[in-house]
Amino acid sequence: MKAVMNRKGLRLVSKVVVVTVGLMLIAGAVVANDQFVMTITGTVRAALVITQFQPLDWSVGGDLYMGVAKSVGIDEAGTGSFIITGAANDNIQAMFLLPEYLWDNVGKQRVDVYFTSTDAGIDLTGQPDPTLVAFAAADPRDLGTLTIGGAQTTVNIALGGTAMPSAGQKAGTYTASVVLTAWYEGT
Amino acid sequence: MRKTAPIVIAATLALFLPSVCLGQTVASTESLAFGDVFPGVPKTVVKTSASAAEFTITGTADAEVTLDFDLPSYLSTTGGNMPVFFSSTDCAVDSTNPPNQGSPSYNNQNPYQTITYRLGSAGLKVWLGGQIVPGLAQKAGSYNATIRLTVTYTGN
């Protein structure tokens, strides 16, 4: 009689253990966490690159003379020109930092220069050779929004100006820097 | 009676176990997409925009869960990296049904910290914005990175 009771008791205990462990496993499974991995994406457009095609040079076609102002237009041999390359059809802004003087090589003598509101030229056709384009006149102090054009992804910018050597200007070579900065509008 | 005895006893023992809940799942409805980016021009995707990351979490209604993001510092392409930032308010959570991305119930959360919230009848929606900062000479191309979101029941 005792042995029968023990066997029944053992069976009951073993069933309880099996069911309880089963419930514990279920509970363990459902409290496990869940993860998801997602992607962040972004496509960077081509960076802007500015190159000088040729410098603005008042001495092309003849040197400067004391007391005689000399102008270079936007479609002459001495016209300065820059090529900006970037991503096609994107809008950019460009800004000139223009000098007030040309200086001699020791920085003591100077020649006045000035730029009018039509002394810049813009070409948005995408033509990679600035000598082959017809520039539209623009204000070098306000070039506005420029759209990079065509399959060649270029903007051509020309710069003319006027140099005014004084009557007593010392002979020599005078230079200055023009800085052209360009950036994406981001739209 | 004898056959049901083990079940009754086991069920009694189970009272001391954690509450039995439905397993939760996380799915992504939308990726965080910055689209075209211009060198030198930072770009921000706000959490209320269609380009924000969107996660859908389902599970037991009214159960409390924690959300933990594993966020990248850079997007990468072959031979290039681009910094990506997440602000302390770039995450939003909503348990309403239907969810309201424009005015979420648990807004401006910090994705770098554990976020604790309760599932609604339709689960949870989680949105995440961010900002990338391409350099002036950033290499052109497609960049990507991964975000990992881990969701865990708290038992509360």
C-alpha cells in the first residue's frame, strides 16, 4: 500500500515539475527582447571645385601707361576667367573678394583698380572652355544664384575691370589677388 | 480530478513566475533617408517628416517596454565617412491609435537614453530624426549606416 502511494506521489510530482518547467520556458521566451536594424541613407553630390582658367591681365595687348586708365572687358584676351565644376543642375552661390589696388613686389607702390556692375560675366551652358562662350554681364559683387549647367557640369565666370595708374606711377609689375568662393545653396 | 491535479498545482506555482505576455516585435516602416546632400551644407531630417525613421512595435497592450537605440556616429561609403548627429530631442513615441506623427504622445525624447513607455492597443510607433554634416570636399556617392533598436518588456 505504501509503495503504491509513493509511486502515485512521484508521478504527481514529476507531472507538476514538467508543467511548471514548461510554463517557465514559455515565460522566459516571451520576455526576451526584440531588435531591429534599420538603414540610414544619404547621397552626397559632387563637391564644388574652382579653377582659374586664366588671370585678369591688363598688360595683354599692351602695357599700362602712367596716367592712362585701362579697362578689360568680359570677352577680351586679358579677361580673367574661372571654371566651377559640381553636380549638374544644382544651384550654387558664388562671391568675389575683389582688390582695391595692385601692389608692386615690395608692397610700397600701388595702382588703383575698380570693378563696375557689369565687369563680371556668367555662362551657364556647361561649356568647358570659357574662350568659346558668350558671357552675360553680371555684377561681380552680386553674382546671384547660379545653376550648374549641362553634361559638363560647369559654370564659367569671367572678370574684367579697370586699372588706373597715376601720373607719377612708378614703373614695374603690379599684382593683386582675386578670391572667388562658391557654395551650394543646398536645395 | 487526479488528472487535473498537476495542472492546478503548476498553475499555482506559475503565479510566482513573471506574467505571461505576448512577445513583442519591432519592424521598420520607414528608413531614415537624407536624400541628396550637398558638400558643405548640413542637412537635418526632423522626426515629424516623411523622411524620418519609423519603427512599429507590436505586443501586449498596456505592457511597459524599454527602447534602446544603438546609433552610428558616421555614415560611410567606400573611402569616405560623413558625421551624423542625433540631438536629445530627436526621438518621438506614440501609442495612440491611429498614431499621430505630427503630435506624438511622448515627444522630444533623447535617443541616446533608454526610453520607457507603454504599448497602446495598436502597439507603439517610434520616430527618429537626425542631422548629417558633409564636409566642403565630401566625397560624392551613396552613404549609409545602421541603427539598431532593442525593445524589452519591463514586466510592469
